[in-house]
Amino acid sequence: MALKKSRPRSGRERRGSERAEARLSMRVDAGAIAGTTKIVTESQNVSASGVYCHASHYLAPLSRVQLTLVLPRVPGGSGPAQELLKCDGIVVRCNHRAGERGETPYELACMFAGLDAVARGRLEEFVTWRNLQSLRAALAAPPAARRAVAAKPGGRKPAGRAAGPKPAAARAVRAASARGTGARAGRAKRAGRTSR
């Protein structure tokens, strides 16, 4: 009996951990892969399960790498101002960035492997703090800036009146108010008849 292949749902988030946009200094140690020992770069986003960055060299998916991230201390947290977070990683994907000819022409996504509970907790704390900072900044932005962000493709549309033709009830109310007192008098007269 043949089994049907299930296709992944488009638009659905497959990550199990919340992620945050963050530019953290980092290093990917790929060993002898592609003749490269170390790729020094900057993360684009990070979560407790992995990191996404731009890379100077192609790394084959499922390659094992060593990852080092410079994680800043969350305000009010304990510990040093910066912490080096080191762990093993597995390359999830490495794609060429369309139209990119600079020093980092590849998009690299790595999953953390063997991350201990303390390091995972620090990452989760940092991601939560970073997302709260982004939310506060968005709420503090002037209304025009919020509308511009919401109008971007993929952004949510601002709340307000629905665009398009007005419903018949709204047109009737507007027409009645335009007629003025004659309409009010007519309604009062009809109301008087029904109360008898």
C-alpha cells in the first residue's frame, strides 16, 4: 500500500521556539568543510533552537559546525556584560542570496545541538527581552510610522473603517440625516401612530 506524502503547509511557522531579530556577533567553525575553518559574521535572528545569519561560504545541509555567539546581558540580569555562548550546531539550510555579490552571499540557518539547559534559558530570556523592546518601540512610534509599517507587504492592515462600498443601512441613515427635520418629523409621527 502506497503512503501519501504530506506537504508542509505554506505560511505556517515550523519553529518550536520564539525568535527575535538580533544582530549578534558570531562565529561558525566549519572545520575542514569547503576549506574554511572559521566564518565570522553577525546573526540576523536567533531563538532558543537556532540561529540565522549571512555567511561568506557555502556549507552543506546536515553539516556539523561549532557555533559561538556573543550574547549581551539582559538589563536587570545577573552575570557579565557579555557572555560567549558556545555549542555544536547542524546546518539546516544554506542558500545563495538572490542578487547578492558581497562578502556574505549565503543565507545560513543552523540548529543548536547539545545546548545545555542554562544556555537555553539565557537565550529564551534574551529573545523575550528583545521582542518586548521591539514591541515597546513600535507602540512608541508616531501613528504615521505605525501605518507605514502596517502597510508593508505581509504587515497587518490598520484597524478602522472597511474600504469599499457602504452597506445599504449606512446609506439610508446618511440619506435620512440629509433630509433633516422632515425625516425626524415623519419618524415621530409614525411612532405616535403605533403607540395608540
